[in-house]
Amino acid sequence: MDATANEVKMNSGEQQSKAALKYAALAKEAGVCVEDIEKRVYSKRELKRILKNKKWRETKEERRKLTKEKRRKKKAKLVCTKITSMRDSPNKMSLAVDLSLESFMNDRELAKLMKQLQRCYAINRRFSEPCQFYLTSFSGRVKQCLSEKQPGFESWDIHSNENHFLDVFRDRKHNVIFLSSDSPNVLPDAHELRNCRDNSIFIIGGLVDHNFHKGLTLKRAQEAGLKHARLPIDKYVKIYMTKVLAVNHVFEIMLLASTGVDWEEAFKRVIPQRKFKKVSQSENSSSESEPDSESESKNCL
């Protein structure tokens, strides 16, 4: 028993000695004076915090240089990458997000919509041929929410208007097409869309949760006597989940199509891979010979 007790004491002493050495080494690295080390003025956690702050101060100049270099490279990249404004863009197709649907969304859904609008702007801003991007019915909660999420949005290269899109495009109503996933009509070939883009006005419903408001955008288009159509998703991809896409996804697909990118390529680039699987060539060709595809071609706008 005495021998065992002695062994325990020896092991305990060794552990304390090792702990003391580690503490002393840590304190020395942290720049603590010998007197404070002996008195163990600081706890181990405090020493680690002191050491962290010490290393932060020591690398301050190096970090400053790295930040400066990053800024220089970013600035040089922006100079090399010419940003085309909507005014100077050859693409005169109008893509408008209808924000008159805010009453159908709660605050959380509205915040999601604002993020999607930010993505739309970023996509259009960096695009080689940006379209004419409109925000209509831009007032109330929508405007307030965007100002909170994106300070300085007033300087965006965008057409924002408090009026409803029917008033904004009053003189060009015959060119307005409301995009709705519930529409029986299908948009024409992307190259055809490219050829008539300068006269085209497409409205995207600014709504996040379509599942609770199925058919709402189609109903609004019909009540206003507007042409309406949906993306030809069924012809190129099979959707596992809902066929309703986020506002920014619809925006980017239409933007690509306006420059002549075919639908299949646009869908591949934009739609999240988890949502679809590609239609095989045999399935695609057989579906084209069915009566449904014939009726779809007649409904093309």
C-alpha cells in the first residue's frame, strides 16, 4: 500500500512539474514577467488570450500589406473588366420584377426576395450585355426592406419605379409577357427570343413561396389581359421537385436566352443540379412527336 501511495505521489508530482513548465513556457511566450510567472498572476486561459493579442499585434503590419495588395489586385481587375451600363448595352430587352405581391409574403419571405433581387442586380451588372432591369411597384415594405439590406441601392444601375408595371409600360402593353409557371403557353426558341429582344418586356412575379399561391401570377396576367408564358423546362429537363424557380434563377435564364444561349444550356448553367435530371435524346425526340408537344408549339408566343 505504501509503495502504491508513493507511486501516486511521484506521478502527481511529475504532472505538476510538467504543468508548471508548460505554464512557464506559455507565460514567457506571452511576454509575462518572471515575477508574475512565479506568482501565477494569470490563469492559463488569460495567458492564451494575451498570447493571441501579442501575435495579432506582431502580424499587424504584414496583414496591412496583404490587405493593401488585395485591394490593388481587385482594383486592377475592375479596370480590366469593363462594366457595361444598361444605357450602353446593346441588349434592350426589359426584365421587370413585379413587387406588387408583397401582401402575400411575410417578413421572412420578403427578406428572401430582397436577397434574390440583389443577386439579379449583381448578375445583370457583371453581364457583358445587361438587359433593362426594372423594379415596379417599388414602395412600402419592399423599399424599406431593401434599404435596410442594401444601403446605397439608390445608386444602382436599375430602373426602379413606384408605379405598377401596367402604368410603367402603358404605351407598350402589347409587348408585355408575364412569366408564369402555371401558363399553358411556352416561350419560343431562345434564338427567336434573341432576335426580338429589343421589343420584348417580360414580367417576373416577385413572390417567394409560390406553393401557397398557385396560379396567382397567371390569374393576374389574365385579369390584366396580358400575354403569358412559361419557360420550356419540360422539354429539356426533368424536375424532381417544384418547377417553380427563384426570381434570380428566372432572371438569369432569361438574360442568357436574350443573348442567344439556347434553353438547354441556360437551364444547365442556372438550375441547381439537385432539382433535375437531363432528358435523354430518345425521350426528347419521342415527346416531340406526341400531341402535347404540338399543342405547345401552337401556344408559343
